[in-house]
Amino acid sequence: MPGSKRLNSLDGLRGVAALIVVVHHCFLVSPAFAAAYYGGQTGDSPLRQALIYSPLHLVWGGAEAVVVFFVLSGFVLARGIRSSSFDWFAYFPSRILRLYVPVAGAVALGFLLLLAPHAGGPDSPWLQRDASDYDLGSVLQDLTLVGGTSGVVSPLWSLRWEVIFSLLLPVIAYAARVIPAWLFGLICVALSAIGAGQESAAMQYLPIFGVGVALEGEWGRIERLVGGLSRVARGVLWGGMLPLVVVLLSMRWLLPTTLDHSTLVALAQAPIVLGAGLLVVMVAQCAPLSRLFSWRPIAWLGAISFSLYLVHEPFVLIMASVTGAARWTLLTAVPLALVVAWLFCRVVERPAHKLSRRVRERARAKRTVIVEDAPVAAAERGRELTHV
């Protein structure tokens, strides 16, 4: 990308977010934590209350982590458009392959794993939701994504919106250029909040990607602003922003519990999306955080993040049925999912990425030939008309 370098710390942020989603599902094995997530009663344990209704919730805040995913995707795709080698003709086939090949691998793996008995375990509403068989109809539904997912391998729900956003990217990128980026971002935050209030999934989730697009549009200004501050001023800025981001991302769990579940979700949506956007800025621009998220173990997490997100859930379900307790599920399913994600990344995701890149290069080359041949064809037609 001209004038820019790869922001490796954001890869690390994606890896941490993926790990939080895995931990989130392990926590949902517990009936009390699952009840809290679905709007029920949680009991009086002080530790449990702190892990649910305080910023500590972010340790297992899977919903908040997915919002961060969406903002990152919008940012990265919008950043790619600015590359001098970017071509829309090549973008669509390569993007579809980049997403669908790993999804197909994850669906196949989930189908094979869930053939094994996985009923039982704690009486969690999350486990009950996943108790159905993964039949052929559900598999086909998950392989197409756009029309909705079966819910058996639950992380695939977000891939549906990832695919739809990827297809809508030209329209969204155009809108972000016509409208000032900062205003476009605020409009996207407002639309997401309205969508959450109206229980409209498309309106709630698709604008979150737009926040990432808006951030990319303002990125040069953000870099100049941060770069123009003194070291002390930057310390004050990041020191004040960090607790703000934590509070914003935790908002769903800080609002009064007397409100009903749907109202809580609607009121918290805008703060969470804003918090995710600010977190992306901090991780990229704050030097200590940037170094932390570029640290080799976190960078490794970033490298396998997509695979980890796709393949972890069947292992959580199986280990929940084997161990019968959330804490043992956490201790066994997380390392197992990390190992399998690493293997899946090597066997499925990386080859898919290489295939996607080859398709992109061939499509770009074909596009170049068509463009270069067009004047020649026009000249030949002109000569034919002259001879007639």
C-alpha cells in the first residue's frame, strides 16, 4: 500500500479477539454465565457477579470481540482499496475464495466432529441450543451463508455479514468518499444502534464494518494528530482513553439489570461500537500497546485467528460433554482448539489464501490484457469500416 505499512499490531488484536470468543463459549458451558448472557438469573456469587457485571466481563466478552472483528474487517478492506495494485475485477473472486474455502473446511470438520456423541454436560441454555444434529440441510445452509446459518456451528453467523459486507464494499467505499469520513462513521454508529433497538440484524451489524471504513478514511489525520503531540501529551491521551475504551466496551454489563434484555442490548450498542473503533486506534497508534500486540505469541494468535474462530466450537461442545464442568472445559478445550486451529491454518486457510492470491493475480492480468487490447480492437474496427 502506498505510503503505509502493514499494521501488525492489528493482526495481534484480531488474535486476542478470537481467543476471547473461545473463552466466551467455554464460559457459556456454565448454566449461570449462560443465563446471564441470555438475560436470566445468575446467582449471588461475588466472583461470578464481578465476572459478569463489571469490566472483567471483557475477559469472556465474545459479543464485544465480534464487534472488534467487524471494525477491523472494514478498516483492512478499505485500506486495501488504496493500494496501487487494487482492482475490483480481481477483488470479488479472490475475496469469495478467501472466505468460503476456510468456511467449507470448518463446516466439514464440524460435521465430522459432531457425529460423535456430544450431548450431556452442564444444564446450560447454550449447550441446549447446540444439542441438535448437524444434518445435511444445516450443512448446506452453512456452506452458502448469505441466506442465514443453521446456528449449529454458531461462529458462522458473523461470516454471513462478512460476506455480505464484502459484496457491498464498492457501495460502502463510495459512500465513505462522498460523505466526510468522520460523519460517515457517526452515521454508521447511529444506524447500528437503531438496528439493535429494532432487532434488525442487517442494520445492527453491517454498519459496524462501515465504522472501520470511516476510520481508514480518517487515518492520515489521526496519524498526524498523534504524531504532533509531545510524549507527555500522548501519555495523557492514551492514559485517559484506555479506561474509556474499557467502559464503552463493557457498557452492556454496566447498565442497570432492571432493564429488559432487548433494551440493554439497544442502549449499549453505540458505546460498544465506539469503544471498538477507539480500541483499533489505540492498538495501532499507542506505542506500548502496539508493541504488546505485536509480541510474538500474540502475533502467532493473529496468524491463526480466522482458523481459531472457525473451528473451536465443536471442541468446546465435546469437552463440555466429556468433562461436565465449565472450568474443565476451559482448561481442555482452549489448548485443544489452539492446536487444531494451527493445523487447520496450515492445511486449509493458508492454501486458500494462496489460491485467492493466484486468482487475484490472474484476474488482474486478464483485466490488464483486456484494457490494453481495447484500443487495438477499436483501431482494427476503424480500419474495417474504412475499407467498407
